[in-house]
Amino acid sequence: GQPEWFTVQGGRWLSSTRWAGTIYRNTGPFFAGPGYDPRRVLVQSAGTAVLDFRQVPGTEGEARFTYTVNGATTTKTITRFRF
């Protein structure tokens, strides 16, 4: 019943097409609320994330986003948004 935000921070390039970083779980009170107390904000490591930009014919503009949170791994294909 409590909101959680997940952020990926402090990553590094593993190769010219692969990037990895740590996923953090962020919880706490609403920042714009009257009772906001920054001491109640909790940031903890929750897993890992990898972006793989390797290109194979027919997949130009796509990348794979693989993340693991609490031991569960998920892979999503993400697509470049063209303006």
C-alpha cells in the first residue's frame, strides 16, 4: 500500500554496446506534503539493470533492458522514440 520508486544510478559501460547499473528502491513521504521529513526517505539497493544496444539486422533502433529486482529477472525490448 506504500508507493515505491525505482531508479538506476551510477552505472558504467561494460563494452561499447552494453551498460550496467544498480537499481535502488526509494520510499518515503510525499516530498511536497506538509509533513515531509527527509529523514524518513529510505534509499536501498534493490537489484541490477543492463541496457544492451547490440544491433542485429532488422532491430535497428531497439535495445534490450534487463533488470533483476528481489531475485526476479525481466527483459524488455525498448524502442527508440523518434520525434
